[in-house]
Amino acid sequence: MALPPLTLELTSPQSVDGRPAPYQSLWLLVRLHRARLDGAPLRLDDLRGQVSSAATLRMVVSRAFRDFKAWGVAVGWGADASRDPRFLNAEGRSQGPFWLPAAQAARLRLQVEGQPATAADVASFLGLDPRAPVTAPLAPAGVQLRDARFWQQLAAAQQAMRQGRWATPVVGPRGAPAPANALEAMRQAGTLAHGDFQRALVTLNEALLWRRLGDEAQARRRVQALQRQRLAQHIAGHEYLGAMAGIVSAWCAYTARDLPAAQAQLSALAGDPAHAPLLRHHPQVRFEWSNLWALACRSRALAMAAHDAPAATVQAQEAMQHFGRALAAAFESHAFDAAQHVAANLGMAVWLFDRVGLALPAAEHAGGEDAVAQAVQWIAFSEWLSGLVDVQGRSAWNAIYLLRIARGACRPAAGGTLRAFRGLQPLAPSALAAQAGTLAEAFAPAAWPARWVDVARLRLDEHGQGQRRYPGLQHASLLFEHAWYATHAGDLRAAAHSLGALREALPRLVASDRAYFREVWNDELPAELLALEPPPRRVAARRTA
């Protein structure tokens, strides 16, 4: 049903359908109409100095919405312009951005002394440049090009992130001091930022940095700061900034193992008219989205496998499809760092799905030794790709994954004897390397010693000496793997030392990761080691099960 027309007289005294209208409310409605033609929402910052001072701006907006209601005009607010304004929460209305639905805009009849208003009339009423095209942005683009110092500093900060120099110094070659860490470099970039876009870009990179560091609380705070920046100002590239902010938020939920929240946020991005095109046309956004969606599906599949194999298989197949899409997106943008991450994730997925008995389609399915070989090949490919990037940027995940795969067939008895434990037969590094085929060249002896205990010890030493810095979960995983293989080699003292360090690291991990280490510590290590380093007590629910 078509809405009745509404006549707006722009000359003094202003009126709406012949009734006197407050100037500021009418001005805001006309400005919303113009923003509709421009194809962009009207942000709070667009109004500063136009209808009121910053101190009273929200009061003006509140009064305007009361007038809109009296005139029968429904105006929306918030980031999602597809919402029905009738169902929005008024609590956040004063923050904007504001938008006029198409049906409401179509009914407005703008007049000057009873005659239809021209574009020049409307621009004059609003105080805008009448020569500016209707489709031109009304707010500043925000990308300042005063000098190159900001971009140089941002590049240095991003390079530090790629090299693994996140929040602490990393020693350079032969002990030479390295450049500033990423956190310090990003803060320096913030001091050089000119304009809204550059400041927002720094905020986004800080959020990405804190996520890589595993500090979910800090990452969320930076995402919230970015959302406030985007709501208050019309920032060039805000669709990209908004999409990446949503992905960081989804990563925070995934890190906390809140899979429904993570996938809900990713689904909201895919369904948002402003962000959905980026999933098709922007390789970085597509990579981040697909890789995280695949990881969430992988986790769901593993959780379902024991009680609902058909549903778990569907999730596993979806995970593999999205890993493939993420890999393609990484190569589309020549992002070898991104490609090595998804290759490692894909390889581990192959092995984990086989471990829980999930059969994939023929083209993807490999079982038993074939599954191990396929997993190792993907991880070897990841290691080879990481060699194309600065060596300091390598994570420990490839080593951790192979350490787990090597002992995957071992079934130690809970609290068994050291003699029985040492009788287990994990796959040797040379045996796994042989399964990599031509990709075995990625396992250079300098980084991959002949014993697994030395593989783990090498990375722990690099971390301790400041040559690399591994985030919390990677460091904790290396500590446990070293303890396992040191015990298998008969070195209980070294194993106990690693478990002691792991005990100190556990409180900094999320609950689900703490639970994993608590269970393997209780169930997979021999009694002689447990006497030296007693395992953390199980939670009450598990003790009474």
C-alpha cells in the first residue's frame, strides 16, 4: 500500500503539509532525503556545525525524531539500513548513523514557495555546494595524503606483525636488535595518523594484533572503538573496515570456543548488503571469512562425530569446502602467509576427521596411513610456504601438528608405568618426512632435528631466547609436547620442568584449552612423571561422571 505524499515547504516559515515545522527538524529530514539520493547513511559527524553545536546535537536529534513521528515519517538508525525502523531499539538512536527508507523518501514533496524545489534550491537550503554532483560524498573522504610518514610507519608495524614481533622485542640475526615490535610500531602510526580513515585503520590493525596475541578482551575493546569511529564519522573504505571488524569479533568468539556466536557474526556479515559484496570481490575478506567458517565447522564436526555421524560428516564436508575457498583467496592476493595458515589447518582437519571416523567424499577422503600422508603433505606445504615469508613470521603450529600426529597411534594407559610408556612407538620425524614426498625439502635439518623432543626443545629455546615469540596456546602446546617426548626419551627431569612451566601458563588460556591440557596431563603421562609434577585436578563435573 503506497504511503500518502508529504509536502515540505523550505521557505520561511517552514511547514510540513501546511503545519508549522521546527527548522532544525525539517532541515534534518531534508538532509536525510539528500543522503538517500547520495546512497550513503547520514552520520552524526556529518551534522556537527550544521544544525547545532556538538554539545546540543543529540538533543536536536531527539527532538527531530519526535517531530518525525508527529509527521508520520519513519526514519531508521544504526549500521543495518535494511531494518524496519519500527522494530529498532531507541536506546542507541542518538549515535546514528541515520537513514530514510526508500518508501519514506518517495513520498516527500520538497517545495519552494509552492513550486517543486530544484537541486540547487535543496543544496542552498542545506548549506551545501550546489555545484557538487548528487552522487558525490557529502562528508570528507578521510584519506589524507599530507606525507608518506604515516604509511611508512603503518607498513613497518604490519611487517612486524608478519614477522611475529607482536608485543615483545625479537632478537635479530646473530643477536642484533630488531626493529620495534608491532604494538609499539602501531602506536607510533597512530600518532602520525591524519584524518578519520587513517585513525580507523590503526584501530583495526590494533584489533588484529591483539587477536593474534590471544588477548580477546583487548581485541574486543579495539573493535568497539572502531565501531564508534565508524558510527560517528563518514570514513572512506568503511565497508572494508566494518567487515574486518566483524571478522575480528567472530575470531574472539571462536577463541572463546563460542561457536554459535562466531558463526552468527559471520552469517550476519554474509547477509549484510554493505558487506556481502566484499565476500565475493575482496580476497582478504573472503580468506578471513572462509578460513574461520571452516575452523568453526571443523570444531562442530569433531564435537558431533561420536553421537551424530551424518550431521558431523556434513559439517566436515563444509569445512573442507571453505578451507579450499580460503586457500584460493589467499593465492588470489599472493598472500603466502595466509596460504600457509590455511594449508596447516586443512592438513590437521584431514587427520582429525580420520581420527573420529568421518568419511569425506571420494575426492577428499583418505583413511589410515593415507590420511596421515595427506595431512603431512598439507603441513609440509604450509612449512614450505612459510619459508617464502620472513622466517621470524613462522608460527609453531606446523611443528605442534606433526608432534601430535606422530604420537597419534600411541595409547598410553592413564597412570601407567614409565616402562610401558617408553614402549610406545610414535612415528619418527624421518618417517613423517618421507610421507611428504617432494615436499619433504621443507623439513630442513636446521629447523627439524632427528628427534621429536629436539624439535619441541628447539622452538622452546627460540621463544625463551627472544628469537621468536609464540602466543599463549602455541607456547603451552610446545611445553606439553616436549614433556611427552622427553618422558618417552627417559628424561623425566626435563619433562617435569616443561610441565611446571605449563602449569604457570594455564591460567592465561581460555577454559576449553585449559581443559584439554588438564585431561592429557591426567590421562597420558606415566605415574613416575606425575609423582614429580602432579596434574591439575579435574573439574567436579568430570570427577563425578
